[in-house]
Amino acid sequence: MAEPWKIGMFQCAGLMGSWKLPENRSTQFLDLGHWIRMAQQLEDAGVDFLFFADDYGYPVVDDGIPATAIRGGVQFPKGDPTMILPAVAAVTSRLGLVTTLSTQVELPAMVARKMSTLDNLTGGRIGWNIVTGAGQNASARLFGRALTDHDKRYEIADDHVDLSLKLWEGCWDDGALLGDREGGVYADPEGVREIAHEGPHFRSNGVLQVPPGPQRTPVLFQAGASAPGRALAAKYAEAVFLAAEVDALTAQIADIRRLADANGRDGSAISCLIAGTFVVAETTEEAERIRARQTATKSLDDAAAQYAFFTGLDLSKMDPDRPLDPSAGLTQTGRTNVERFLGPDAPTVREILEEFQANSVMGKPFVGTPAEVVDQAAEVLARTGANGFLVQPDHTGTFDSFVELVMPELRRRGLAGHQEEGETLRERLTGGSAHLAPSHPGAAYRRTTALV
């Protein structure tokens, strides 16, 4: 039997790219029924998880949010996906649920409490996407903070995750929760302890009050392809989200796995998921028509606003017929989408805008019939060594075409429909235990944290 693809589905609690099309339903992002219907559809289809991206950012140009972003719905507006997760958990039983919490905004104890509560509520189906945050310039303005240096954000993230792992793995022993009504002992004091952490950015002497869920630590995802991002992924991530052209993806995946091996982990066990846009229809011609309609909904001004969100750079003020100024790489908002457009074969600013108009940050789509898009996607996996895809919404803002057309083709080829056994997201995604692998740095904190 062929190795099954890992399949996650990408959403944010806000408008999605083709919202201007009449059939697009992402304008319902504050309608709970919209998310309930989607989650039930995805569970029935047998995908691995539904992922919600999240951030506090928005495009900033000339020291403020541009009218283009507000008018065009560019990375704006959006809600809080953590408020959606319990509702969709209640109407599903196997679908994994993953969300982003930023290490720049959420303190470690806050992340540990939220994720542990969700792990219990979902029966062990929760995952945390570790990011330092998107739209950093806007987020810093919103919270009244100075913009933190890009590389320092990853130093903070490392310390943040280290403390979070101590709280999840070190505070409660297995079997410490007794619930003994007759004896009057809810938890064994010998099995519950405060942890001590003195890191470069965070301190803690305290206990996580939430008893451990089935996974203890949520499945750890990471999205960030800069050098510091890859290093963080190699140290902690169990799955990584990536978006780039094939050659860049191949190099990034190889580097993450090499660094993981150097950290004493099994790099091949990290699931690498590529952002995949599937424009699919019963005929190639119809798929191409859908693709053209999607592209036509976004102007070059929209593309410039979106680029400003990811990088803090205003391309509309640069010479459209010259490449991006290399000094632009000094931006502290985001590096990946600057670095990808530098070098000896760098595109012009106009070409960058056209790329963002057509593809945003997700790379070129797979376009065609079900058989054609699966062939295209399979070639990318073979070339890059990736394990599957983080599927982007279709022109409806949902995954209707993927579920109705692509999933049957994947099942026909033995590439879907036989997920790993297990009750938790970690078991089904990794094929291993519900808990962190022994080689993961977080596993060292379990039952070994000294009493304070």
C-alpha cells in the first residue's frame, strides 16, 4: 500500500483570498454554523486536521493601515479562532484541530493553560502552531510595544517553548489525578509540583493548574522558513508548514531534517507539509476558468498591501522595473518573503506584485482535473521529500472541490483513507505514542522536574 499523504486544511477566522466571488462563503467567518459545517465535512472526508492561522497583524503603510487593505479585505478583518475550536470539537470526534498562538503575544503560562484545556476538551486532538507572529509592525503598534528584531524573536520563541514544555511535562505525574471522593483526595500532592525556569527571556516558579490531557503536550507545528525558523523547527517541531518553489522547498526540508538529526532527533520523523492550492474541476478548461476568475478578484494594489503585511515593505513606492533593493532584507517584520525575491535572478518589483496577485505566499497552484492535480502534487512530493499538503481553500472559501473531487482520487490511488490508528492527533499524524517521542527535548522534563 502506498504511503498516505498527510493532509491538513488551512483556514483563518477571516476573509479568504477570493471573497469577492459570489460563490465564496468566507464572508461567513463570524457565523458559527459555517465552521461547524466545514469541520463535519472534513471529518467525514477523512483529512488529518483543520488548521487555523492567526495573528494580530494587518498591512501597515505610511504609519497606518491603508484604505486598500480595508476596502479590499486584505489580511483584514479577522476573528479569534481559539473561540471557534471548542464548538467544532463538540461536533467532531477524530478531526485534528490546530491553531496558531504567537510567542510574541501570549505568555508561556497562557499558552500552556489554553492548549492543555483544549487537549482535554478535544480528547487529545489539539496542535499548536508555534510562530513569532505575522504582521509584526502592526502587532507592535496594537500592543504599544517596540518592534522586536527578527532573530531575537526566535530566541524568545525558543525560551517560550522550553518553559511551556516544562509546564506540560513537568507539573503533573502520571496517575497524580486520583478523584478519590471517599478518601477526600483529588490529586496526590507528591505527584503535582511547581517547575522552576530561569531563562533568558522568561522566568517561572509555578504550577500548571490544568491536569494533563491525553497528549500532555499538544502536537507541535511550526511555520517559518528563515534560518532561525528552520532551527526552531528542527529543535521542537513535529510537523512543519512550508510554502515556496520546489527547489527552495527541497533545500528547506533537507536543512530542517539535517538540523533535527544534529539535535539528536529523527529528522525523517518530522512531517513536512507544503502549502497546496488545488484548482480542480471535472475538466481542465473549467479549472483554468476558475483560476482566471480567482486571479481577477485581486488588484496589484491588493497585492502590494498583502506584501506589506508579510514584510513591512511598501512595493508601491519602489521602481516597478527594478529588482527589490537588497537593503530591504533588513526588515524586522518578515524575512522569508523578502529573501525569496533576492539574488542574481531576482524578479522586478512588478513581477513580485504579479506573483502575489496570482499566488500570494502559497506558490503556484495545481490546476486541472482530479487526476491531473494529483499527478502534479505527487511530483512535488517526490522531488521535495515532503509528506503531504496544507490545503488552501478553493474559490468558495471552503474545501468543497477538494473533498468532492480530489479525496476520491487520492483514495483510488491508496493515498488517503487509511490514516494511522490511534485516538489522538499525535498518534494519527506520527504513527507513534500519544506523547512526545523520547528524543524530543520536552520529554526530558517529564517526571524529572525537581520540587521547588
